[in-house]
Amino acid sequence: MTLIQPLNLILQSNMKVCLIAALTVDGFIGKDAGHSSLDWTSKEDKQFFVEKTKELGTLIVGRTTFETFKKPLPNRRNIVLTSTPEKYEVEGAEFTSEDPKQLLARLEGEGVESVAVIGGSKVYSQFLEEGLVTDLYLTVEPVMFGSGVPLAQLDTPVQMELESERLLNSSTVLLHYVVR
């Protein structure tokens, strides 16, 4: 078996790869790379995030976003993408330099059926650009930054269909998209 074969398997797999993000009305996930969504999202979004990520079980997060956490998120497998995994050792977190396809192929081989991709912009961009995301859960919060960190920067359009929408409170909406 060549290296190409396992990577192709992920494209045909049933693994659910869910991108989860909170956005401002003007489309930003933060004012800058170190700005945590915990500072500006609603308690209802935080509650949704905890419930959904626990349901999915495995989190994939970039190092910069991970560093905005006080510690690994409990009751979930925390996988941190970094170009220098050997520099980090944090109890409750795994650090890897695997590219998204390699990582998903490995996780699928371990029996993982679903993952939550939880940021930041670079990680969202990589997973979307490679066509690996199956679902997007986007919370739109009633705030505008005017400028900041975009959800993703893509060279290739991603086509989606709205699966559902629901109000989390009187001003915050949760959108669930399925990638076509």
C-alpha cells in the first residue's frame, strides 16, 4: 500500500469533520490572533460549544488558539496542530505537525468517527481548502469589530447548504451548514 492510498480513503470515509466557530456580524473570529471568543460570545454560544465538542469527542485546534485556553478542554481529546510539536508537553493535549489529511487518516485508523475543528483562521482555512470539512456550525453574535481575523482565507470556493438555523438567545443565531 502506498502513502497515497490511506490519504484517499479519508475522502471516502464517513468521518464527520465539523468546523465550529463564533463570528461577528461582520465576519470576524477575533480582533487579532490572541483575542479569545470567550471575551465576546454569549453564554448560550459557550454552552453550545461545550455540548457539541463533547458530543464529537475529538478537538483539532491550532497552537495559537490553544494558547488562549487556560488548559486543555476537559472530557475531550485535544489535538494541537503546530510546526514544532517537540517543543510542547502539556498533560491532556497531543501536539502534532501532521497535515490535515494525514491527521484525519490516522484518527480514522484509530476508530475516531467525528472531530471538531475549533480554530483558528489558519486551521479553518487548511481544512476547508483541502475539502475535509463536512459540517460548519457558525454562531453569529450581535457585535462588529470593523476589522480583525477572518474565519478563513480561501483560494477555492466552498459550496454549502443550510441544514438548520436556531436562535440561541434573542440576538444570537446558530447556523448549521453541510458542505456539498
